[in-house]
Amino acid sequence: QQLLRKMELLIIDEISMVRADTMDAIDTILRSVRRNHHSPFGGVQLLCIGDLHQLPPVAQNQEWSLLQEYYASPFFFDSLVIREQMPLLIELNKIYRQKEDSFVRLLNKVRNNSMDADDFEDLHMRFDSGFRPSHDEKFITLTSHNNQADQINNREIEKLYTAPFTYACEITGEFPENMFPAEKELVLKEGAQVMFLKNDPVMRRYFNGKIGVVKSLEEDAVVVEADGVDISVSKDTWENSRYTLNRGDGKLEQEVLGTFMQFPLRLAWAITIHKSQGLTFDKVMIDAGSAFSSGQVYVALSRCTSLEGIVLLSKIPTSAIHSNDHVVKGQLALTHKGSLAERFSGARLVFTQQLLEHIFSFNEVNSSLNFLLQEIKKNSEKLNKDGVDSMLNLHQQFTDDRNVGLKFIGHIYSLMKDEAVIENNPALQKRITDAATHFDSRLAGLLKNIKTHPLITEHKDVANDIDEQLKELAMAIFTAHYYVQYCRQPFELRSFLQYKLAFAQPRFSITSYASGKKQSLNNVPNAELFETLKRWRDMVVDESGLPIYMIANAETLKALSTFLPQNKKELSFINGFGKAKIEKYGDDIIDIITDYCEKYGIEGNMENNPENEKKEARQKKISIPKVDTKKISFDLYKEGKSIGAIAEERNFTTQTIEGHLAHFIETGDLSIDDLLNKQKQQQIEIVAKANPDLSLTQLKEKLPDISFGELRLMMASLKITASPKT
């Protein structure tokens, strides 16, 4: 999608063969992906290359019975999108394949269906029904159907008495059979006439369409004689690739999905006219008595470099040379009146207007912002209200700014009536510069607001969807700002297009996920404690991969910061904490809260917790026998089990088990040396003694590679050494 959105120009070759419904499908996809439903092809510039009098598009009877309800013909110019905006036709008149003026004139008459009796007589001078070329002449027969070409090739290779060699292709990765560019199994004999299927990229010994004869065959090479030169041919490789846009630098990247390796050769006593399109031959045999569609006779004749190189195996009936009425009408509709210079001036004016409209309409920003708001509306209950309200206000501010831009576009059209060439229009230049100065700061501010947006969700899937839209919006704003910045100088069309090509796509780091995101602390008591608890929560989320709600959501953190539970029993009265969660995380949380309370001389506030009565009522109904959980962990450890094994057996974290065992270090029942290596002991001791006033949480921040559990173990040991001996 990123690639399609950033695409500037789409080139379609051999346009005569593209069906109308295919053109409309391309148009629909581009409008949708580029979020530009009002411009043909989503605003992409389209360049079509081809000759309408050559091969037509293929539409089977069953297909056309459906399509004819919507299209006047299967040709591309009858597509809905082309009828909406007719392209500018530029006819290329210089001919490179043929040099003889008489042959060129004859081909044009075939092409335009203007042959008279003398022309047919000149053409039929090349008729020879019994013609059999010698082995050295290297004629190729053009047929209308695949089975005809296969029959000729099979017949001719059977005539050779040399031994056949079969070369199997080599395939890696993903390469569908319908994409095979050469034979899966290529059967060759010495003396076989072959055609090259690729250009020689380095030595240029051969090109696609070059004819030769197999001189010798080896396991890893085929020697082909062409134009008196022996060419040793090795297997070549075709790639099946996927192209993506790098989000970091905006450059196109190729990913090779699979490869197909085979000799770039095929039997070439005969090929179909369809496969010959685009190729050039010196000697051609044509059986025009076959059933030819419109354009096929012209394509077949025009493949040859000279009239003398053509042999007709049957005379061409007048019915075989016919122009398709749809092609004639279509070409007429595409042909504009006036000189090319006049048409260019008009097209340049339209292009300039469209370019300026694109810059100052901010359509991409508007579209991206609307998509974001749709996502926000869909998930509003899972997002913070302050963030939602802020984005709605931002949308209103942008809408006001955009309306100014839309009004300015009207002034652009008005000013260009006096002078169409923007470089020669000082009044328009000044208005553009003034507008750019105004929008420069507005877009910079908008981008800053998006990068520091206040949206927060504790649902990972929602955050992923929101973040994708936020990044799309940030990129749209950044791009719009980039274009506007150019407009602060005199606007020159060619210079702007070069400036546009130099655009470097930035990488945005934007998140709405509560983990790791700074949150608004308005109306949160003990905001510092809230932040400390949040950092702990985010660390646990990152280490465990668990979603936020399974650890502690924002409401739970707020309750902890407000009511300050001092032990696990009080913690059980905080909404969101059950027995299992308290056993896993209770020690960490109580340590953080009590550290904070000791630091500021604050007492607990559980008497004001509205959940107390509800929890007490539930706990009265359920009698839970008291268990010394630390003792259980200690006993398992003394049995020889590791901390990890104990944690897995008891369904606790290793940090919780380490906290249990820290108690027995303080009592002298365990030694720190049994639980923590010397290197970590020294690392913690150095930091702890250098910072005696730091809480456990603050020490953890200075020792990111040390776990809370390891800190508790070492701090318990340090308490023993610091205690006065009796």
C-alpha cells in the first residue's frame, strides 16, 4: 500500500491489449489505496504506450456477455475512467524497424485499412505456397495459434537425426508455473533453430528475439551459431520479486520470492503472433489464410525489417485486412485538435493547477485524519476521554485551516487566467509565498501535536490500529509541510519536481499503548508514586509479554497511588487484585509503595477506599486458611530445587520466589553466596553503598540488568552486615 501511495507515474506498455475492465480495476484500486476517490487513478500520472492497430484485448464470449452491459468495446479507451478524463495523445512518427519507404507506406495502408488493388498486388509478390527455406536461411513462421506453432516446431525437430538433450529448469522459492518464462523441460538437438528469450546484459552477444542454430550441446552450455558467430550460452536466471516501500528512507526495495533458472532459448521454427509482438526478425513466413483477428496481419508483417524478408504461404484475402471500427473511433476520440505545442501549453496549465491544488488542499492530511477519527470512534470506550476530546479539537482546528487553503485554490485558478505560465506570473508568485508562510507554522504545530498526542489505550490490538493511523497522519502532515516549505521561495515547476524527488521519508515513533507512554497525571494523588508504579508495570509487561490489564491498568495504578496499601491484606482490597496476582506481584508493589511512604513520611489511606466493604463482604463468605508462602518456597529450595523450578511449580515469577528467599537471608538461614554470583553482588553493593538513600525502585533504575528479586536478595544480605553485632 505504501508503494502505491507514493507512486508518481504508472507506465503501461502494449496498451492495445489491455481490457477496459482491467483499466477500471486499476483505477478503483489506486483510488482506494491512495484515499483519493475524486481523481482518476487516485491522482497517479498515467503513461500508456502502444499501437491501437496492433493486437486487441482478449475477451472470451462468456466474459464479453457480461462486460458488454457496461462497455461499448473491450478496448482500454472505452473504460469508464478513460472516458471520465481522456488522455493527451502524442503520436510517435519516426520508424526504427523498417528503412524502406515503400514498405513503410505499405504497412501504413495495412494498418489503416486503406489497401487498394495495386497494394495487394505488391504484397502478393511475396506469395510462395511451396516455399521451403534452406537450413541456413533461418526463417521463422508466425502463426495465429499456439497449437500451430507447436506442431511446426515438433515436426521440424523430429526431422533432425541428432541426439536430443533435455534440460530441466531449476526453481527456488516461490515461482508459479503460469509465470514460467521458458520451458520447464527444454528439449534441443544439434541443428535446431532457436530464439533467444533474454538480452545479454554484459557482452551483448544476443538479444530477445535473435535467431540462431544449435551447434553443440553440453551439460552446462549450449553453443548457438548466429550471424556467423558461435555463442556459448549458459543458464540464466529470472526472478519473481515483490517490491515494497522502505518506511525508513522511502526507497523502493526488492524482495526476491523465487528464481527460475533455464537456458534463455526456445525452439523457433515458429512462434505465435502474440509472442512476436515487440520483436524484430529479418526473415518471416506468414500463413495469412488462417483465421486472423483485427490487427494480426499488420503485427505479423511489421515484425520484419524489409518486404523482401517476408514470404507469404497463402495469399492474403481482403477480409483478413480489416480495421476494428472501435479502434478507428477510439483513436479519433483520443486525437486532440491543435498543434502539439498548443496541446502542451494547455496540459502544462492543467498540470500546474493540479499541482498547486494538491499542495494547498491538504487532501491527504484530511483523509488520514478522517481515518484516524473513524478508528477512535470505533474504540472510544477503550481510549482515554482526554485524548479523544483533544483529537476532536485538533480536527476542528485543522478543518478551519484547510478551509483557508481551499479558498486560496480558487484565487489560484483566477490568477492563472491572466498568465498561464506560473514562472511569469508575479501576482500569483506573491500569493503562493504568502500562503506558504501562513501554512508553514500551522503544519509544523499540527505535526508536533500528533507526535505528542495524548491518546492512551491499555489494549494492544487497539493501540496497533490507532498507531498505524497516527503514523499515516504524521507522514501526510510531514509531506504537506515539506511541499509548503518549497513554496516560500519563487515557484518554478521543474525545480519543484526535482525538490519533490529529493523527498526523504522519515521514521516516526508514535504509540498510544499505555505501556511506555507518559500519561497525564491531572487529578492523580501522589503522581510521583503513580509514575514509579507505571514504570514497574511497563517493565513487567515488556518482560512477560502479558497485556496491561493482566498486570495493572491505569485505574488500578491510580487506586494504589491514592489509598497506599501497606501490606498484602490491604492490597487485596484494591480493585483488580486477587489472590494469584498478589502472590505474583504483591511483594514488588508493597515495596514500591512503602518506599515512597517512608521517603515522604506518608501513612496509608485504605480507610477511604470505597472497595473495602465489598471486599470484606466477599472475604467473610470465603474462609481462606493462612499459609506461610515464604516457608513453602524455602522448603522447596532446601529440597534442592532451583528458583526457576520453584517459580514454575508455584506459578509465581522468579522475582517473587527471590523475594521469599530474601527473608531467610535476613534470618541467617540462607547465604547470599548460594543465590547470587559474586559479580552481581559486587555490582549491587557498589551502587547501594554509593546511594544509601535510594529506594529499591530507584536502585533498579540504576541497575537495569539486575532484577527486583536479585536486588532484594542482596539488600537482605547488606542488612545483616550493617546490623550491629550483639
